[in-house]
Amino acid sequence: MCKILYNSRDVDWWNIGAEIKHFNINDYHSIEIDDNNYVKVMEVYESLNLPQYIGYAKFKCKEIGPVLYRGQANIYKKMSPSLFRGLSNQNNCGRRRGRLKKLIENLRKHKVFMKSTEEFAYEPLLQHYGVNTEYIDVVDNIWSALWFATHSAVVCGKNKEYVTYIENLNEYCYILMLQFGKYIENSGGFSNYNTDKGYHVVDLRMGANSLYRRPHAQHGLLAKKQRPSLDYSDSVVGILRINTKNALSWIGNTPLMQTSFMFPSAFYDKGYSLFLESDKILEENKSLYDDVTGRIQIIMP
């Protein structure tokens, strides 16, 4: 019996096949991610099956909170936030958090964030524009998730600041269905809130000015644990595997599915332009960014 790495204590997702008669939800694949660990995923062959798969996940989770999506070109052993990747011991998180806090404070002091930006949105915005943070990117829109599943980032530069997105060359791509818990009343608002599973969720479409065009184009939500953690995979309630060529054909070549729409240039994205100008601050304070925080990424054609 293969070990199920991603599972949920709240939803018995792997045993719901008997309840659905109209397609083969029992078509599981066990994928080896290291020498002893496997993850079970469900294969989706037709686009018309997507609403039933994801709709059923939402239905099963209706009492415990919304289900969000994360598109990935690969399956990984852990779902680590970018700030903590490469760490093996949670005790080492403090130094990295300190570096990020220093960066945010310097950017705030130099008025890099728009005047209307609330403090809770600082870190999520930096995550969206390429800085390493404690947040992971998620969406509530399956088309956006499919785009990120079918595209891979190719990076270069000393701090990996130059990024080009290309079509995923892997045979398969993946949609992770994530559930972060119930909204806790009086913990924030619709734009940012805590959950009963120890997560903090931010919706930048409500939490940030639309002059930050990228998060609005991508249907940008983000989530992080309220306490430092190296792994967020306890939020995964289901994983879909799709042939990459099929997924690319499903999203098509419309203007709304182009890299230039998902990552608007600084000409259209005022927030992005302000972040790029922060490089001038970097020249004055060369320790502002480092290999821990990374830096604002420059999207290349």
C-alpha cells in the first residue's frame, strides 16, 4: 500500500469514489516523490470533468471552509513558503523572518508602497512581485490555476531576479486543492483574516489598490501559517493530475491567458513600477536585499 503524503483529517477525499457514478474518480496514480514517499492524485482526462471534481471538493468542505487552488508543474515533498525553502530545522526560521522584516521596514520608510496600501498587504504584495516571504500563492479561479500549472518560471541573475515564463515541458501538470480552515470572526475582514486551522489568508483584490495590477489579473489570494512552518501540505484536500498538452488546449490562446496579461508590464502596473524603482534604494543600501529575501523580479519576454 502506497503512503498517502497529502491527506486531510477533515475530508475523506480518497474514498469518495463510490458516491460519484458519472466518471471514474477512482483512477488514482501513485507518484514517487522520494525513496519511500508517494502521493496519490486523480487524473482528469476531459475539461468537462473539472467542475465536478473541484465542485465536489468544495461540497465536502462546505462546513470547514472554502477550497482554493494552486497550479504546479510538479509535485514536491513539501509545500514550503519561499522564505523557508532549503531549511531543515524550524528553529532557523527566525533569522529569515528578521531579514524580511528589515526589508519591509526599509521599503515602507522609503515610501515604496502606495499611500493607500494597508500594512497587512505589504508582505503579500512583495510575494506577488517576487520577494521570498512566508506566504504561498493560491487562487479561487480554476483558469488561473491551470495557467500556473502549465507554465514554468526560468530564472537567472545573481538573485534570480530575471524571470521568463515558458510552457511546462513536463508530461503532466497538477492542481492542488487547498483548504485553510474556517474564518474566525473579528480576526480581520474579507480582505485578510485568520482561520481556525492556524492560517492567515489575504485577498489582494480587496486588500490592495488595483493600480497593483498583477494580483488583480491573477485573482491573487495568499495564505501563510500564523506560526513559522516549513510545510503547508496539511492544507491539501485533493490533487488533480492533467496531461499538460490537454491543459494548454483547455485554456487556449486568448488575450486573458497570455503572460503579458498575467504579469502586466511596469507601463501598465503602477505598483510594479514603484517596486522596480526600489532598486535605487538598493544601490544606497546594498544589504537591503540578499539571498534570503530575494528581490523584486523582472519579468522578461
